[in-house]
Amino acid sequence: MFGYAGKIAKINLSNGIIENYPISDKDRDLFLGGKTLAAKIIYDSFKSKVDAFSEENILVITTSPLTSSTSPCSSRFNVSTISPLTGLLVSSNCGGSFGLHLRRAGYDGLIISGKSKEPVYIDITDQEILIKPAKHLWGKNTSETQILLGGKNKGKFVIGIAGENMVRYAAVISDERAAGRGGVGAVFGYKHLKGIVASGKETIETLSKETFKKHNLSWIYKLKSNILTGKQLPKLGTAALVSMMNFRNQLATKNYSSGRYEDFEKINGETLRQEYLIKNKGCVTCPIQCGRVVKAFGKEVKGPELETLGLLGSNLLNNNLQSILNLNHLCDEYGLDTISFGSSVGFAMELHEKGLWNNGLTFGDCSRLEELVKKVATRQGIGNELAEGTKRISEKYGGIEFAMNVKGLEIAAYEPRAAQGMGLGYATSNRGGCHLNGGYLVVLEGLGLNVSGTITKGKAAYTIFFQDLMEAVSAGGTCLFTTYSLLPQVLIENPNKSIVRFINKIIPFFGWLVCFLHNQSWLMNFNLKGILPHPYSIKLVTGFKLTIGSFIKTGERGYNLERIINLRQGLKGRDDTLPKRLISDLQRADDVDSRVKLQEMIKDYYKIRGWDEQGIPTKHRLKKLGLEDYRI
């Protein structure tokens, strides 16, 4: 077997039974790995709706064919479960080293069911799997827990105090990288699972070793010479986007009441680099090195990503960059998603400002925020309310029209009233208000290319294409930043040239072609390894006959299966929407286009997807994807 270890372990924490979970060659061929294979396992494991905090809920941790290979940016692994924040399927991706070590232990994935009576951790080696007591680890933060679990040649995946207290947006941490979204850490906490350790010396066989090596060298060169992955991201990290987003009215400010922050220069990537950056750092096997190392509380720690700068900075009117560095580190230590935390605090501030909840939190005052992180993680005082997330807070105190979530998951830092495609992506994303699962169309709408963010034409087709592409890339096991090679570099480097402006202007009018290719993927029965290296890499490793068309179809298959699971969990088509503030209120009073025109796009989206008017995949579409046996 090439590209796979060939084993997935099923571990029942209630009775201690550990057994092998069978995955067929057909399943690997259809779903590859990562989040799409996890969706297949979750679908097969449940026959009806499941509560997140129940023994029936499972945690599925999956690697991918490229995990532990020498492909660039391929240390990614995935954890999926039913989210305590949304009640829907959630998948969270992580760049820590755990996935690599899990493969070295001889496993492609883990399925964790049941609930332990006492705190435990799971110790996995290439010899055995043991469930061990973790009382001595309970109450420890994530870095101390990983130290106490010992050993340099081990991968660790742990929760902090927030997960133990089942904060609904608790994260799981590997090294300093977070599987942050949707509350997977809370499910760990419910199951009394403090963490997992993996180690071993197993290797994964590659089918075409020499060709694969040459291809990887070419891919690395491509990434290093690209203006985004070779220049912008290494120089400024994702924080480079702060200034660009602010200029384009896309930076979430004061609980998304605005897209511009007057103090943006105090928290942008340039200031972070000039005044706080110690060095670059990246995930294992990553030539991009977009991570930042900074100082917080006198220690060298991981610096904030764009989302954190937005949600803990401009969103709270917090212009103190050192405060944001400290808050980012504290959230990692306690095991909290910075996006949901920052959004929940921003919502609470506006509730206080409007007299709906007297909580003492005010925009621009960051003096109490560090204390607030601890209160949320330990569920003390108002922290107990904030730990529930914006949707549940709004159900108690009101303000649902400006509670910035979709399906219960807080949206990312991109203000969509200046990026119609991003707004559609948020609304239709399977895991809720996620920019990545939403297709990240903002990369066309000003943060890569310069396609107008105010028009809706063609946006449904492009959103679907990018959603399916990102689904496929995640299934394959590489970082989503590697997709930047799809963007024509000449259009990024010369935005002011008349020919480039013309091309950006006509791109939306080619939505019909994207739609046509989406429905006739067999026409893309080829590989362009210089533009989209992923399917060719997987082909060289596994022997699967992947092309661009079949690769993207794998993503579409996964996206539809996730939709089926969510429909079974109670999702309705009417849930594919945005907060009223974004679809009804103008971001700028002098611009009638500065709201998300969702209804103009959602109909086209369903039609192109092959879903009916209620957002349910049709039998014809499912059969086309090889999912005819999958039912709601």
C-alpha cells in the first residue's frame, strides 16, 4: 500500500476496548484522507442526530496521503467531530507535528468514542496503544502538559483548561499550533481526554520515489519564487493583510460595524515586523515560514495570525499590539480559539454599549482582557457566559442581528460587505462562519487579485470552485497557502496596468465557464503540475490516477457528504444566511452596494451545486459523485 500506513485505530474510552477500524481501497480512492475521509467515518458511525456532549459523539483524527512525505507544507492533520458550538459537523486542521508522529506510529488515523470516568491520555507507539491516567495533567496549560508528557521524538495533541471546562470554542494544541475552530477541545474535555501522544519509526512507502523527489524540488522552488508564498508571507506573515484589508473596507472593526480601523498601522504586519518580530518560524516541512516568533510575558512565543490581530485588535478597538501578543499566547496556553473569543468579547462590548447586558466591557479598553481570558477558560463570572459563544449569548441577552456568527460559528476577520463572494462563502460554509471552508474568495476580491468585491456576478460559481478546491487540498494533506500558485503572478505584481485592470474586470463574466467545468469535470482530465501540483503529488505517492478534474471532484464529494451530515443534524436551507447587520445595514452610508447581497447569489449557488431549493443535494448530483447510497 503506497501513501498510507493502512491502519486506523478505534479507541473506546468507556470500556478501554481498542480495535482496528477497516477502511477499504474504494474509500481511500473516493475520499483520500483528512476531513473528507473523517466525514465518511462520521457518516457511517451515526444513523441519526447526535449531541456534541454525549458518549455517542466521536473524535476522528485523520492524516492524509502526503502527511509525513517530503511534500512541502505537508505536516497538516485533521480532527473532526460534532461541534458543541454549532451542533453540526466541524473539522479543524492543525500544522503541529502530531500527524507526522501518528504516521510514524503506524496509523493513518484515530477514532475516539465513549467517555472516561477519570482524566486520561492516550499513548500510541508502533508497538501498542495504551490509555493512561492523566489526573496529574488535569488543570495544566497546554505547554506544561506537553512538557510533562515528555520526549523530543513524540507528537503531542493536548487541551488546556478551557477544554477541561468544556468552553464551547476550546482548541486542541500540537506544539504551538492550534486545531482551533468549532470547539473540538471541548469534546476532548467532555470525554476526560487530556491529550494524545504518538511516536514510532514506521515509514510510509512512496510509489514513484525519484520522480516524487524531483517534483517536490520543483514545487518548493515554485513556492519560494511566488510573490505571496516566497515574499509576502515570509516577510510579514498573514499579518501582511491587515493594511490591505483596511484599505479595502474588509477589516472587521468594532464588532463588524465598520470595515476600517483608524489605528490599523499600530497592529499591522509592518509594525509587528519592525518592533516585535524575533524570527520567522513555520510548520514542519514548510518552506514558506509564515509564522512569527515574538515576546509575551518575557518569553519567546508564537506570534498572532491575521485573524487574531483582527478579532483581538480592530474588532475590540484595541490598538495595543503587545496586548494582542499577550492575549494570543494566553489563548494558546488555556486552549481557546482566538477568533471565537475575540468575536464573543466584541459582541459583549456592543451589548454593554447598547444597554442590553451590563457586563462592564467597553470598546478600546484592553486593561481587563488578559484577566478575561482566564475567566472564560475557567468559566468564572461573565466568563461563563462568554464561554458559550455569540449565538447563545444573543439568545439570552438579545442583539441577534449583530451577533457575528453563521450557524453558531463566529465569522473570521474579513468584513464581507466589501467582499460579496466572501459573504456567500460564510453563509454556505459547512462548518459555519469559516473563511477557509467558505472558499476564501476574498483572495480574488482584493487580497490577491483585484476583482470587484461589490458585484455579485459569477461569485457563486467561483465560491463553489474554491470551496471544492480547498476541500480537496485539505484531504490531500497540504497547507491551503500552497493554492496561491493558482493565481497568475503577473496579475498580482502589476495591479495598476491597464491590461491587468481589464482582466480583473472581466473575470466575473467567466463564471459561466467555471460553472460548466464544475459540471463537466472530465474535461479537466489532465495535470498542470506547475499550477496545481497537489493531484500529481498524490498520484506519485499513491498511484491513484488523479487529475485536476478528479481531484476537485474529490473535494466536491467531501463537501456534499459534510452537507448531508449537517442536514441529518438538523440544518435547514434557511440557516445558509448571515447576521442582519451584514445583509441589511450599509457598511458605508454613501455606498448602496456596501451590504452583502446574499439572495442574489444563493439561488445560483444551490443551482450550480446541484442542490434543490431547500439546499438539499439532489439524487442526480449524489449519483454523479458516487454518493448515491448516502442518505440524510
